[in-house]
Amino acid sequence: MTSESRHPVIRVIDCHVARPTAEGSDTYEYLVLLRAPDRVDEGRWRIVTGKIEGSEAAWQAARRELAEETQLPLARLLVVPYVSRYYEWQHDRLNDIPVLLAVVEPGADPILDDEHVDFRWATRDEALDLLVWPAQREGLRAADLLLTDHHQPGHALEIA
């Protein structure tokens, strides 16, 4: 058995985006994106997601997808201690999805790509109500805890 066959292949990422409500604030709002017509999940609120390309690491894909989908300048990128998981019946495969958290500056707004038609900055609870996928809601809860619980090892999970 090769080392590659022992480890699941990571194909996609989830990336939550947070911004402080004010400079130096400990409260955050979260970005939700409305999918465009003729796209997977059209008309539904989602987060930044995407496929890993070539030899990218998951965190590199998150940076690229954030830039492509929102053009938001990244202040910090953290690994959320949560892995999203779902079964893709069409290909009979299990997807383990790393969850990352991009923190941007207060007041920053996205410039959307053609995958999305609207955005909203929402409180954690508002975003939880908007997101359709249960794993994205759980990832948001974990991301929010990472930012707001001072017992979390946020510095250890920050990507340099």
C-alpha cells in the first residue's frame, strides 16, 4: 500500500470569511454569498468553496478561491479545527473537506465573480440561518469559536 492510498485525497476546500465589526473589535460578521443562476446550488447562500488545482495545498486553494470569488485582501488565514465530510453518491466517494477561515479588514466588501450574484455580511446566527449545508453551518460554528473563545489556540492554527 502506497502512502497516497492510505490517506484520503483532498479535492475541495471550504473557506469562511470573517471581518471585525470595527477596528480592534472582538466581534465578527461573516460573509455569505448567493449563488448565481445555472451554477451548482443556484439561488442558495454559501461560503467560499472550491476545488484544489494541481499540486496546491488546501490552504493555497483557499487563498486562490478567496481572491477569485471575492477579491478581498487577506489579513489572516487560519485552519479551523473542523473537517467537513459528505458522501458523493455519483462517484461513490467520501469527501473530507478542510475548513479554513479568512479574516479581512473591517469595512472590506467583496467584488463578486460570476459564480455569485449577491453577498451579505451577517452575524453568526444570521449566517447560520442562511446557509443550507449542515457541514457549512458546523464549520461556521467552529470558525466563530476559534475567533471568539480566548481558550482556543488561534495562533497555533494560523497559516504563515
